[in-house]
Amino acid sequence: GFVRKAMNNNKDRKGLGQPINEDVEFNPHKRRSAPTTTLQLLNERKSLVLWVLAAIISTVGQNVFLVKSAIAMPDFSYFIFWSTVIPFVIFFFSLYALAAALGQITEQTKSVSQITYMVIGTLTTVNGVFMLFANPHVPGMMQALLGPTIVTIPMSLFFTAILLCRCFRLAQLFSVAFILGGVVVALIPSFTGGGGSSGSLGWNGIFLFGSVPLVFLTVYEEKVLHKVPVHVAYLLAWSTLYQMISIFLLAPVDLIPNFGTSTPSNFFYRQKQAILCLFGHTPDPGVCDACHCDTAWISLSLFVLFYVLTSLTQLAVVKYGNAVFMFLA
């Protein structure tokens, strides 16, 4: 999975209310003063609640159909990785082109260094590498615990304290310790070799490590983009482009023994077989006998749809709340 950023919206845009700050927005030309009345503050809170609900629904959909995609094509993890990022780039650059045609891409937006978007895209790819390749080996219960949900809360507090120099109350720190204790208890069977429904310690650790770049990425965006109004289409277009480039550069990851699913001699052959499977054709015998090629395209298409929605709604949650609140949501 994969994703995290910040966005702005204006009160006259479908009644969503005035943002708390102005780091990422839909239209940088429309600016208003900070809210001063109780009614404005209530509108902001209503907006946050709506975006949180939308983010929860889209994130659940993204995670569900990522898992279903991995089940439908269990031996084609790298293909799922690169084939789904291409529609992201096309969609977000289409939004960027539309915003540019409407004159919404300001010089201030363009002033943000491309390195920022490169970092965002690369961290998103690293997150995807660990989670997608470990996905078939980690039970669903452990994915819910170790993925971008529960365990990311203490991670986000840690990176927020380091990068944004924020302090937290004792009750918050106690809550984090309580969450970490629950994670350790859930992992005890893996430590003792019991395995079973908890999965192996190695794959659980890989899946857990995948959450680190995601949390760092979200806090990094909050820090770097805080002072500059960046159009959401511009941010998503460039970051997903760099994500796609980094995915192709990391193709050798699929060749790592006991981690990837290919070898140097059959890499391109397997990608071809995966494409055929996506279009409903059964792969050659022995390539992916467990694949469900008749339904694979449905799971991948819905994953792409929910990923786009998750990108937009999580931007809004970070915008109206903050990075820590996004993972609490």
C-alpha cells in the first residue's frame, strides 16, 4: 500500500470549510484569512470528520483489494507493483494538466525543489517493496496489526518528535507503550517458533519495516511543505512519476532469492505471463498455478481506484489534522 500528504480546500468548494493551514491546496489563487469565529472552527471540525470517514473507507478498500490482488496473482508481486503505478501517473498528470490549463499552478507551487517529490516518490516505493513482497507470507490478522494502521501510531509520534520537535503528553506516551506491548504479545508465537496464525518472524519483520518509510514520508511532507502552498495535482503528479521511476530501478529486487519471484533468466518471461494473466489467460504450467486470472483484473482495477481515493483523502486528513492524526484515523 502506499501513500500520505496534505491538501487545502476552500469554503466555496462544496462546503468543505476553510483549512487550518495552507501547505497543500486545490487552488492557490483563492486565499482567506484564518478562522476566527466559533462557526468557522465548527465547520473545520466537520470537514475533518468527513475527510476522516472518507480516508477510512478508501484505505480499507485499498488494503482489501491489494490483498485480493496478491491472492489472485501470488507469484507476480513485482508485476502488480509496476503495472498499478502507471495508471496513477496518467491520472495525476491529467489532473495536473487540467489545473495548469485553469491557471491554478502558481510560481510558488513550482518553487518547491524536485528533490522533495523525488524523496516522496522513492519512500513510497520502498514502502511498497517491503509490504507487497511480504504480503503473501503474512496472515491477514498480522497485516492489520503490523501494516499502515496500529503500529504506525507510535512510529509517527517518534518521527514527529524528531523532525518537528513536538512534545507529547504523558498519557499519549503511555498509549504508545500500550500499543507496542500489544504488538509484542501478538508476535510472541513468531519469536518462539510457534508460527501458525502469526506467520514467520522474518516476513512479519519485513512487513513491519515497510511501515517505517510510510510514516517518515508523511511527517516529512508535513515539515517540508508546511510553508509553501503546493497544488495537490502538482504534488501527486511529480511524486508518482518519481515513484514509477524508482520502481523500475528497483527491478533487481524481484531477483533476490527467497524474496522475489523471478530469476535473471526468466524475469521478462514472467512479466509477459503476468500480462497474459491480467487479461484472463492462464499462464504456462508451473509459472503460477495458484493464480486466478479470471478475476485478477477486477482486483487490480479496484486497487488502483481506491489507491487514488486514498491519496486524496489522506492528504486532506493531514491537512485538516496532522501526520499523527492520519494514522489514528
